Amino acid sequence: MPHLHDLYRTAVKMLGDRARAEDVVQEVYLQAWKSFERFTPGTNCRAWLYKILIHTVHHERRGWFGARVVPDSQEVLDGASYTPPIPEQIMEREILQAIETVPPDYRTAVLLADVEEFSYKDIAHILNVPIGTVMSRLSRGRSLLRERLAEMARSYGLSKGGGCGA
Amino acid sequence: MSDGHFSDPACEAVLRQLDAYLSHELTDEVRAEIERHLPGCSQCADELEARGRLRAHLKAAVRAQPVPEGLESKVRNAVRGTPQAQHARWRAGWYAIAAAALIVICLALVNLWRLSRTDSEEAILRKTTGRMSKVLNVGLRDHLECAVRRDPKAPAAPAAEMADELGPDFAALLPVVESKLPPGFRVVSGHRCWAGRRQYVHFIVMSGNKVLSLILTRKQPGEWFDSGIYQTGVDRYQVVGFESHDDLAFVISDLDAQQNLQVAALLVPAVRDYLAAHQG
């Protein structure tokens, strides 16, 4: 099942929860199975599965989080006006933490483009948004990721400076 | 995004495009412009390197996350359902084929495509391994020995001759096959033949210069498909295998994988119904 692991990992990052990601991925395959007649032969099967994943995750989020879902808030957007330098050293754990703090729509776009390496056109299809929206979400998402990483680097720097190192 | 630490307008223009550059989303002209700028601008070159590094880190970190061991079988089981459900789904005709085709396309493609065209039949057959592939080879052998060797310019056999060669058990399958084929495909031969010491019922179908076989043969011990229909690509041939109670059936061609599967999806329900009705 060549796409399963990628779908699962994307789902984990989108939901921040492994157990729910497992359920979501299972649901994706069940949905794909049921709606196979809507798959156009010759088109990108992987993109089709991701489209179902996005739909399933949105549905899942609505069901689980209810009112806790924060629509991509304007403050977050407005905050992302400065692009800090990328730290020289990036730990795996930090980058995984950082991406989870990026609001869902931006995070999803970044995961699809920079991890799954879908084209902008495929992402527009998967997310069902215009390509311009994909580009702005990517730009914002990458910016926010950089900010979080820079914040983390700064906080580690401060703690070291504070004499906590051993 | 704003990049306040780059003040040169040329740099600003390049920086706006750097991510699209990394994603191969730029036109050749814009790409060339950026590539002209980078060697003379260490700031932009460093920024490109840093963005590329960030992406590589992110990709590696996400992909390093462990996947639960049982996930694949959990999903497979969910999709396949219980044996009873599976049986019911098979009876649902196209729906079942579509589902199985999905599994074939998306989950279980074994791609040994694009190997040398000059390989001998035995070399082609050796390219598959494992039990499932051996079962798929049962049909592939006959296709290679019978359909591929056939003179492609030979005229189609008259229907009466085909019916005669197919014998009373399978003569009535000929119109069924003909009715299911997509436009442009026609049966040029229907006969019984022997290959590798087993007997086959063989329909040879042509579309332009493409040759497709529908092949049936009695199951032998150890020959079965685990769940419905299987597909593999061996050399330049695409093989779809499925089964009825007593028989193995194959759709094999030099069409591409999708096309072969589409033709198979049209043929499988009718062939299964036919075999079920003529069992024993």
C-alpha cells in the first residue's frame, strides 16, 4: 500500500493525534473504496486519496473539536509580517512541534507542497481552492514555520544564557 | 512575506520567487532569471540554501515518524470486510470490480514495467517472484506463447470457426466478450490452446496494434488469488488475474496499466457470471 504511510503521517501532522490519524486513514480508504466510480482513470490516484484525506480530516475536526477549531485567525496572519532567518541547527523534534503550531489551512498546504511534493495545481485540486490561494497559504505557512523555529531557537538561546546548561 | 533584510529590488523580486523556484513551479524564463542572479548574490544564494534546508528537514522529520505496525492490515481488513461481505460485494458486479480495481491501482501495484523489449518469454516470466506472481504467470505464459506469436496482420477468424474451436462449453462466451469490449476492440481469435502443459481457453482481442488476451484455465492446487483481482506489470505486459470457483482468468495486454484494467473491469463481471453459470 504505497500511499498509506504518507497519508498516515500527513494525518498525524494535520490532527496532532496518532490514534485519530489511524482512524482517519482507514476512513480514507473506505471512502475511496466506496466512491471509486468518481475516480477518473488516468488522473493522479495519490492526489485523489489526499483529496479524500483532507475532506475526512475536515469532517473529523468538526466532529471532535467543535467550537475549538480556530479559523485561520487574522491576528496570526497579521503577525506574520517579518521573516526571520532560518536557524542553522534544526532538531527533528523542534520542527515537528513548530509545524503543529501553524494554523491548519497553512500547515496542510505546507505539508502537501514541501513534504508530499505535490504541484501547486494538484494542491489546488486537493484543497478545492484556487491556485492563488494555495500560493498565499504556502507563503504564509512557511513564514509562520520560520517564525516558530526562530522563537524556539531564541528561547533555547535564552535558557542557555540563563545558566541552565549542564 | 516581507524580507526586510534584503533591500535591493532585484533581490526582493528573486526572494518572492525562491519557494516557487524550489518547487519547480516557475516558467523557464523566470527560472533562468533567478539562476542568472544567484551566482552574483551571496545573500539570495544563502537564502535559497536555507529554505531548501528547512524543507529537507521538515520532509525528513515528518517522514521519520513511525507508522503503527498493524495499520496496513487494519486498513486492508476494513476495506475487504468480512468474507460474507466480500462475497456480497462480488455479487454486486461493477461496484465490486471498481473496488477491487481501486485496490489494484492504489495499493498493490507491482511495477516491473519498462524492462528490455528483447527479453525472451522465459526471461519475462522469471521477472515475477512470489506465489501471486506465479499464479499471474499462468496466464502470461499463454499470452506470450499464443497471442504475442500470432501474426498481427492475420485476419480475424470467422465467428463460426471461433465457436467451433472454443467448443460447446465456451462458444457462448464469445458474444458475451464481444458485447463487453470497448469500442475499437475486436475479437480476432477464440480457441482452446496448450501452453506449459496446461489447457487454456483463449480470446485474442486487438485494438490497432495492441494485443489483448482474455485467458481462462482450470485452477490447479495452490493456485488462487487472495482477494478478488490482482494486477502486475511484467516487462511491457500488464496482467490482471481473477478467479471463479474452478477457474483462473486473466486479462493481459500491452496496453498501459490503466487501460488494461479498464478493459478487465468491463470483462470480469460477465466472465465470472458465465463461469459461475457453467460451473462443473
